[in-house]
Amino acid sequence: MATVETAPPIRPDTVAHRDANVLRWLTAYTASLIGDGVYFLALGWSAQKAAGPTEVGLVMAAGALPRAALMLGGGVVADRLDPRRVILGSDTLRCLLILSVAAAIALTTPALWLLVVVALVFGAVDALFVPAVGALPPRITGPDQLARVTGLRSLAMRLSQIAGPPIGGLAMGLGGPAAAFTVAGLLFALSLPLLLTVRIHPLEASSEQPRPGRSTARAELLDGLRYIRRHRLIGPLVAAGAVCELGLTGILNVGMVLLNAERGWGPSGYGWIVACFGAGAAASAALLAIAGWLPRAGLTMVATLLAGSAGAAAMALVPSLWAAALLAALVGLSAGVFGSLDSTLIQTTADPAYLGRVTSVVMLTMVGLAPLSYPLVGAAIDAWGAAPVFIGCGGLSCLGAVFAFASKAVRQAELPRR
């Protein structure tokens, strides 16, 4: 494992998008995200060639189980160890795993059991990777630049969503599943030398909470959960984000497909809605990356959550495709601002000793709890139609905003400013 390179103190004039250290991390992170996109496409198509639709769903869902089950443990690991080392180790494992699968598929027809095993192992490694990624930004930039870094990270996620599937499809068309898996593995490998050059700034634990001593992983996990529950700002932020995910994720994924089918807008209509949502989310990421600071961050976060929730509810009420697409852009813009501010406030407020565990809880609500709403949303739309379900889920998301607004710490929250 590489030795941690400690960076000199952060210069007060260093801006995130001009900081070579941040840009090296961002490039490595983008390459890894694009590799994720290529991997998932290769996994799905390989499963489709090996079995039927039911088995494809089984393979694609297999990775979510260890990811959700081990995510909290991954947060403990990120806090115990240097998060950059955890990212390096997990990316190395992913690279070796995917390249091994590529070699196996090149030599023989992909078997269903092999794909399930790959998905399970990849999901388990992801449970280490994701919390460490969330714990790293405060160690590579100053607190006043975290909003910019969050915006740049969101832009990287959007870029990977745009670039990953076409790259994977091109590799699949030229060389089949083996070529697609190879490209994914090489993208993971590309991130490794860049991560090795990223310098880590030392962090001091806050005065509110002393850094926990070395103890069992279970004790540290429980300590992290108590820290979140007792923290006057982080507790409400995590709870508001969880309620928002439960309310909006189902209708923005499953519900949008069923709404499109109910209105008869066709595949192109669905494409326009998804594209407008992505454009709005990308615009919010660019806003934070450029501005680096927004006034009255807590109240702005609550307002954008309310706007996004109302826009999502209204999408099932408008009669035309273009009105739904415009609302999707509003929802993407609002959700992007809310998510970025929520993440930045958590990162700038959390004691560095707990940041990995805090990130793991936040991500667990996204990859573990929120997907539970998918079958419920589908069944509800089948029974009652899209409009009442969209309104109900939008109202549930609004409760997250109400809960956040009820917290004085959230109402008064501000981003660090130079």
C-alpha cells in the first residue's frame, strides 16, 4: 500500500478548480465513475446473453445487497484508515476483479453463476469505496472550497452518466462482453497513478467530539451513529436527506417510466424528460463549482427541496410532454442544489474522525433504503394511476424540508466563506 503523502498547509488563495491536487483527484474519480458505467452495461448485457430477463434482474440486483449490508462497516474502515488508501485499495481490487472476468469471458461463454459472484464481490468492494470517497474532499482542499469540490464532483458524476454507456456500448459492439469488461478494468487502472499523486492535508478533530480511541469495529459504528443522532446540525440534515430520497427516488426512476407509458409519450419522450432532469442537475453542479458559496445555505437548501418536491408532484398533473420536461429540469436543478448544499454542510461540520461513518449512513439511505420504494411505487401506480402516487411521494419529500426547517441549526447554517 502506498505511503500517504502529506500536503503543505492550504494556501488561502487556492481555488478548487485551479488546484492541481484537486484536479488530479477529480480526474481519477471521473475515470473510476466512467468505469462503473461501462461495468454495469457489460454486466447487464453479459447476463442477457447467458439467461433470461428474470436472471438479468437477479444479476443486476445482486451487487446492491452487499453494498447496502456492508456500507456502515465501510464507514468505520474509512475513519480507521487513511481514506485515500481505502480508495486505492478498493479501486485496485475492482481493477483486478474486472480484468480477471474479462479474461474468463474471453476464454469461455459467461456463466450466470460467475456474473452473480462478480456482482456480489463488486458490491462488497463498493461498500469500502463509497464512504472513503465521501471522507476524502476535506483532506484535499480548504473548508471554503468544499462547495466547489462538491459541484465539481457532481459534474463528474453527470459526465460519467453521459460517457459511460456509449463507451461501454462501443466496446461491446467491437469486441463483445470481454472487451467491455477490459475497458472498465483499464479505466479503474487509470485512476490509480493519479490517486497516488494526490496529497493529503492533515485534519484535526473538532473540539465538540474527541477522536474515538481504538476499539472494536462495532463500538466505533455505534459511536458514529450516536454522533449523528446527537449532532444539532448533522442529525437533521441526514434525516431530511433520507426522507427526500424515500419520497423522490421511486417516482424519478420507476414512476417516470410508468408515467411516460401512461401518457403515451414513447421512448423519445422519456429520453427528453431524463435529459432535462440531467441538464438541470448539471446546471446546479456548475453553479456551485463556479460560485463556490451561496448565502443562507440552510434556508436555500430547504427552499430548493420544497421546489423540487413540488415540481416532482406536479409532473403527473401536466398534460403535455414539454411541460413535464420543463418540470424535470426544475426538479433536477432544485435536487442538485439541495443535495450539494446538504453534502457540503455535512462535510464542513462533521468531526473528521466521524466523516467516513457519517458518509456511510448518508449513502445507505440512497443505496439501501431508497430502492425499497421501487416496488411500492410500481404497485401503487398500477392500482391508482400516476397522479396520486406522484403527489403522495412529493408530499413525503416535502416533509423532509419541513423537518429540516424545524431545526434552528439548519435555518442558521452557512457555508464557510473566505
